[in-house]
Amino acid sequence: MNLKICALIIEAVQSCIKDTVSSKEIELALGVYLAKASERLKKNTEGIIQEDGDVQ
């Protein structure tokens, strides 16, 4: 899966959370969780990305 698509999915989820969650603490916790998930995804896909940006 293309990393750009993953980033768009994460942004969409964050947007939905902002629209539906009123508690700032929960919003921040979920934002941190999604940021860490994004970092793990990037780290796990390093080295297997082809030149065109697609993951093998």
C-alpha cells in the first residue's frame, strides 16, 4: 500500500475524531496513538518501498 494513502487515512481518522470527541485529553491521546502508529508503519516499511513508492 502506498504510504501517501496511509497518511491520508490517518488524517481522515484524526479529522473524524476531532469532529466527534469533545474531551481534549481523549483527542490528544488518540492523536499521539495515531502518530506513533504512523511512525511504526514508516519504520516497518523502510527498505521495502520500490522506486515508484509502492510497497512490495
